[in-house]
Amino acid sequence: MDIQPKRLADVVYDKLCEAVVDGTLAPGQRVRDGDLAEQLGVSRMPVREALQRLERQGLIEMIASRFTRVTAVTAEMPAQSLEFLGYQLGISLRLALPRMNDEERAEAAELARETGGHVTTDAQKAYETTSRLGTFLAGHSGNALFETVMADAWLQVTRNLRGTFPLVKDANEMADDFARLADLIGSGDEIGAETQMRDIFQLGAGQPGPAHAVEGLWDDVLN
């Protein structure tokens, strides 16, 4: 099978994504396509294409004839992103599990267990494995629209959460929650797995939601 090389605009897009997510290009920072082209050693065209793609994903703001800048982060965005993530991962499970074979469910279950192992010790690794789980589930959802929406959303969610999976509840309880989630995934119980995922994020009737877990996440930038 031939592997097609990446287009230059895609390479530039990947580099700009990384810069936005890791804060090299900070929220609210103005950018110029000429400066970025010079820094990356490319022409302006692939930079402009990458910036337009980031604009569609909500991370770049363009005002014609005035400025192009990285979108700002508000105090509400981390909580909104965590809520979005919890609901969408639940939907991913509902869509994907009935379409998976035993081997695929076992792989997804292992990702859930891996996340549970990281969640108490390393928030960045926990987020990385959650992202891998979400991408895997979306890829097996059987719904191209859902897969596209999730692929675009991950970038903004990652930026807003600073690439971390915060402790939404007691650390040991969260680890147990992910262990139960893995068992439900392995057994193919899509309804139970969706409910368990939402419980991890404390979503639903009578639940407080996850907002408390990300209070002050961006204080060093917003204050």
C-alpha cells in the first residue's frame, strides 16, 4: 500500500496546532502569516490555509484587514470542555460498542484501564489515553459525521483543558470508576458503559457536574 506524503499545509497545520495547544502561541496573541511563514521556512499560502482551518475549529480569529489572533480563553471554557467531553465520550460508547468485535472491545477496555492507572498520578498521561480512547471509539462509531466532529473538537478541548484530565472526584474512586468502565466495555454493555462514563464526569440528574475540577485552571493567564 502506498503511503502518500503529507501536504505542506497539513504539516504547517500540525505545527501550529502544537504551538496553540502548548501555549507557544498564547490565547489572544496576534499572529502574522508572513512571520509564521518565515519561522517555518515555507511560503505564506500553506500558512494561510492552516490558519483558516484553525479558524473553523475555533482557535484562530480573523478580522479582515485588521488582525489574526489566537482566540482567547474564558474562565468558563474548561468546565464547558470537560462537560462536552463527558457527554460525547458517552455517546461514542453507545455508538461504537455494538459495532465492535471482541478484539476491538478488548482494545478499548485496555485504554480505559490505562486511563484509570494514570488518573491518580499523571493528569497529562490520563488525558492522552482518554484522547486515544475517544479517537478509537469515534473511529468505530459507524458515523462519519460524528467522527469528523470529534476529530475537530479534540483540538479545542485539549487547548481549553491544557492537555490534562483533572480529578473530578476522589482519586481512588475515579480509578475504580475506570475499572468498572473497562469491564462494561469488554462485555459490550453500551448502555451501562455510557452511564458509567457520564458518572465519571459527574453528569446527569442529581450530579454536581465537573466544573469544580477545573476552577482556576487558567488563572495564571486570565489574572
